[in-house]
Amino acid sequence: MTHNLIFYILAGIAGGIMGGMGLGGGTLLIPLLTVFLDVNGKQAAAINLISFIPMSVIACVIHAKNKLLDIKKALLIALPATATCVASSLLAQRISADSISKGFAVFLICLASVMLVTRAYSLWRDACSALRAYPLFPRPD
């Protein structure tokens, strides 16, 4: 029991770090819960949602104090997100936990692929830019 308690606390810390930075704590918290703590997908999503409430309130207050929060833009995202959240929560009740876990895994794989391709392109662009500064056959002036 103590062993699991420590892992739950560590998962909470990892999710809190990601959530505090605005990077989506659930992206890390849900895989930690499902892979390492043997929590099913629906339960992991529910735990993530309840832990998100205090994390998001505190992060929003801190970001607002630092003048990083644009309320108009946030509302343009929050209002449709809240509306679709209701529909997707109702849908999630009809979908198996296994399907939700597989769907989230596909999402993470796609996200990682986009990040890898974007980073590889950035490195390629930087390398080409550096090579242009030192041509192999300089033009005689």
C-alpha cells in the first residue's frame, strides 16, 4: 500500500509540473496511471479531471498576475471546449475503457510523431543555414 501511495504522489507531482507550465498534465498523468499504477482508462481520465480543477485555478491565477492571460482568447477556447466536453463525457460513458485507452495511445503517438518531424525539420533547416555560411567552393571576388 505504501509503495502505491508513493507512486500516486509522484504521478501527481509529475502531472502538476506539466499542468503548471500549461503543457497539459493529463498527457503525462494518464499514461502514468494506466501503465504504472494499473488504473483503467476511464478511471484515469476521471482522476485527471478532478486533479485538473485545483491545478488550473492556481495556474490561471499565477499566469494572470504575470499578465500572461488574455481573457478574451481564453473564453473563445473555453466556451466551445466546455460545450463539447459535455457531449464527449456522455459519449465516454458508452465507450469501453479499453477503447478510450487505445484512442489516447493513438493520440500520443500522433503527437510524438508531429513533434519529432517538426524538430527534425528545425535541425535540418539550421544545419543547411550553417552550411550556407561556409560554402565548399567560395566564389572569387
